[in-house]
Amino acid sequence: MAELGNPQNTIEVLQKYRFNFQKKFGQNFLIDTHVLDKIIDASGVTEDDFVLEIGPGIGTMTQYLCERAREVVAVEIDKNLIPILSDTLKNYSNVTVINEDILKLDICKLAEEKNQGKPIKVVANLPYYITTPIIMGLFESHVPIDSITIMVQKEVAERMQEKPGSKEYGALSLAVQYYAKPEIVANVPPNCFMPRPNVGSAVIRLTRHEKPPVEVEDEKLMFRIIRASFNQRRKTLANGLNNSPEIHLPKEVIQESIVSLGVPENIRGEALSLEQFAELSNEIGQRMK
Ligand code: SAM
């Protein structure tokens, strides 16, 4: 049985090791067993699964994962947590802790070694200062993934689900929806963590699409176009693309590609759907050849 996950046991572990929280690592540890149960249930982890946990902290969620999964690898950047994890996870033989920065780890290699290249599940209460690089890194590196179930800042979870026309719709919404189906599973208030974060949190499950929902000839070009469109949000799409150092095309050609979508030539990027960005990228790609 998992032993952590309530305030008393967490305080006991922290005191035993005289652990000092490091703000720079986004350390807010979960102290609510209901939330932990919700995350684990939403992740759909079974005894067949290999799970990658990012940032195990003192091992609270790791214990829950070890109870359910075939094997768990937990990647923690803070070396001060490593002796604590050896202690809190000592009863589990199906876990490996790696003391490394997740952004530097070769996850494709890990999935190949530990799961023979079959899709893995990722479960984490993420450090909020690097949510986007972690998610984009996982998707863009083409790690075989089944699903990612994560705690993130509430606004970020909402942004991942947004559609065109909303103020929060942006490059993250498009990237997440290109790769996966996002579903918010739970809203989590600050008092479920120690120390309490200044923001509300949410658990979101991203279920990887078997096939992207749109056909794109050059994924990298589409994401360059998306980034250029949202980098200059207040400009029209045409101006955003003209000013982008990454798109090398004459003004008229960009204009022509936009008009070929059947939209007004002064449209803003935030009004385009994923389908339209895919179409625009295919049009621009043709003209760049
Ligand atoms: N999973 C624990 C829990 O729910 O109680 C801790 C979650 S806490 C929000 C984030 C964890 O990620 C911390 O343990 C922190 O040290 C770790 N972390 C921060 N940056 C990291 C990075 N670049 N690579 C791996 N772990 C990181």
C-alpha cells in the first residue's frame, strides 16, 4: 500500500531528511490522496504498462504508480531528493530513479530499452516552469507515447483545449491538438499541495492520436508558421509571416497562399483552425519548392 500522500507523512519525511524546498525546481508536493487516486485512474495505467514519471519529488505519486504499473522510471533533477526516494520506494522492485534533467534525457532510448519501443504512458505532477518545453519535447521527439496524464497550471490546461476565436487559443493549443486529444480530468486547488502554489492547477489527460487529424506535408514548416502567426498576435497573419525570419517568401506569395484558403487577406492567425494551418502550410510549402 502507498504510504505517502497525506500531510502528516509528507512532513515526517521532509523533517527526517531536513529537506529544503527549492523554488527554482517548481517543488509543490501533493498531499491529497483523492487527487492522487484521480490522476492514477485517469492515466489508465495497468500492470502491462511502462510508466515514465517526471519529477517524483519524495515519491508520493511514484508509490501509487508502482502499485499499478509493470515498471516505473522516475526522473528527478534535485539530487537532494535521491536519498529520500531510495527510502520511500525501498519496498518496490519495479522502479528506477534517474537523477537527471528531463529535458536532457533521451526518452526515445529509454522507451526502446525498457519497453521495446512500444508506447509508454507518462504521468506527472509537472514543475510548472517548464510545462511547455516538456510536453513539446515529448511530442516532437516522436517518443512512442500512449498518453500523458499531467498536473499543470489551470490556465495552461485550459489553453491546451481552446479552439479558434478564444483569447487563450495559441501555438500550444494547436500543437497539443495536432498530436493528442486533451481532456481536463480535475481541477485541483492550492491546498492540495505543500507548499501551496500561487495558482490553481488542473489534471489533464492527453491521449495520443494514432494518426494526426490533418494531413501536413511538412510538420516542421507548419509549426514554424504557427509560431510566426502567434508571435505577433496583434498583427495580421500576412504581416506575422512576412516579418518572420523563418519564412523566406516574397510578400505577394504569402498573400496568395492565404487567399487560396478562401479567407480574408487581413485575417489574424488566431482565427485559423488546425485544418486551415495545415492547408496554409501545404500551400506555402508548394510555393517554397
Ligand atoms: N511528483 C511529486 C508530487 O506530486 O508530490 C513532486 C511534484 S513537483 C510539482 C515537481 C518535481 O519535479 C519536483 O520534485 C522537482 O524537483 C522536479 N523537477 C523540476 N525540474 C525538473 C527537471 N528539469 N527534470 C526532472 N525533474 C524536475
